[in-house]
Amino acid sequence: MASLQLEIVTPDQIVLSRQVEYVGAPGIEGEFGVLPEHVPFISGLAVGCLYYKADSKTRYVFVSGGFAEVSDNTVTVLAECAEEAEHIDFARAERAFNRATERIAHKGSDVSLPRAEFALRRATYRLSLKNRG
Ligand code: ATP
């Protein structure tokens, strides 16, 4: 069976570049999975958790927006932010979660609700990867 190359890139860095067996990603129209020999495909990415299987293990990566392209047995993810589970600062995510929750609860006139909800979503997905690193 052909193998699959996974590349995850953000504006700041190459987060990951490795051979994998399977990729599951949060597309804007729902999660999609990629095995070797997948047809060419492109999708926007939602905020969420991407996972991949390699060496009989499943690993998780938080991603926030961007898009994914599948072509020639390579999955290229260009994300605004991406963090492997083991690199997430959970104390920071918890602070972001509390800040966003407070903003949403108090709905001050200076608070943008969509912005606070988006921040809450990012923090919630990051926290969901605790113990998954
Ligand atoms: P914060 O309010 O803590 O900055 P945020 O959700 O607003 O959180 P983002 O805009 O999603 O942060 O990300 C800004 C940068 O900080 C990105 O490079 C992202 O990878 C990094 N980052 C944000 N939160 C974390 C975290 N908990 N652990 C590791 N890196 C993080």
C-alpha cells in the first residue's frame, strides 16, 4: 500500500512533516478522512482537532482555520494556528476559556460576542486534547 505524507504548516512554522497511515481532519462541511490513494481533494478547515495514525498510534493536533489539500498521497494543511497536543499550554488555554466564558456571560457593550465565542471554541478544542499528547 502506498504511504501518505502529512504536512502541517502555519504562517510561523512547519508544525509537522511525516509519513502517516491515516488522517482525520475537521473540514468546514464535517470531518473527513484520508487514506493512501485518496482522490485529489481540497477543503476549508474548521476550528477543531485533526488526528493521524502512524506507527500504530493515534496523535492529535489542534487546528484553527485554513485549508487542507490532498494530492499525490500528500495531505497539506495550511492552518492559521496548529499545535500538536503535547505542545499545547493547557494553563493558557484554561485562562482563555475563563476569559471568553466571562465575556459571554457579562455581554458588556464593548464585547464582540462572535469574537468571544470563537475564542471559547478554540480554548475548548485545545482543552479537549489534554492527556492526548
Ligand atoms: P490566547 O488568548 O491565549 O492568546 P487564542 O485562542 O486567542 O489564545 P490564537 O489566536 O488561537 O490564541 O493563537 C495565537 C498564537 O498563540 C498561535 O501561534 C497559537 O499557536 C498560539 N497559542 C495560543 N494558545 C495556545 C496554547 N494554549 N498553547 C500553545 N500555543 C498557543
